[in-house]
Amino acid sequence: MKTKFSQFTLLFMLLTATAFAQQTTGRRSDVFAPDHQAIRGYDPVAYFSENKPVKGNPDFTYQWQDVTWSFANQANLDAFKANPAKYAPQYGGYCAYGLSEGHKSPTDPDAFTIVDDKLYLNYNPKVKSLWTKDRNDRIKKADANWPALKDTKAE
């Protein structure tokens, strides 16, 4: 009887730990956030105000969509707080080209484009150049694919 109890206890603990791990690590697959940092710690507002990627300062952070967003200064943090959807990258910061091809891929903060006041990120500069060649069609395809891919695991 003691062996069955121990086996049951061990199985229960294993299943509970697995469920907990899935809950905490895979909770927000719709936002690309390595180490729980959106855009790898870069300031989303700076893409619009400075037209370049700027690393955020750990003194200026904000929790939104269960991840940490970093900012270069208080003004950028305040702007983001007032309207996060305006500054957050499209597709949760996943690669715009990859989404147009039907899959989620990580991104490089340097491979960015702003189109119609929306921030798009890509896997790397080479992929960005491919995406740029047929940008409008790629955006339409990515927009169509995003709802189905939003909660799937990234490659």
C-alpha cells in the first residue's frame, strides 16, 4: 500500500510541476519577450521619436501584457503608459516576415520598420530587406495569419 501511495504522490507532484511550468513559462506566447523583456529591453517609443533602437534604462520599466517593457527616459515611459498599443510592435514583437510566411520567429531590435505609424520587427536585417520588397502584401498576410498563430509556440 505504501508503494502505491508513493507512486501516486510522485505522479501527482510530477503532473502538478509540469502544469505549473507550462503556466509560468508559456503563459504569454503572443508577446516575444526573451528573459521576460519585450523587444529585448529596447525602448518601443524611441523607434518613433528617434527613428532608431535605443536600449531601455532599468530605472524606467512598465509591466504590460505580463512582460517588462523598458524605456530610455520618463517621458517615453509616460507616453507608452498613456497608449501602449500605439508604440508596441505589431504581432507581439515577432518577426513580421515570418508571420507572413505562416510561422512565429524571434526578432532583432535593429531590424525594424515603421509603416503607417506601426512598428514592425524582423528576424535580422537580411530578412527585413526581403520583407520590405513586398511590404504591403507581407503585412496583409501577417495580419491574416496572426490570429491563428498568436498563441502558438515560436520556432
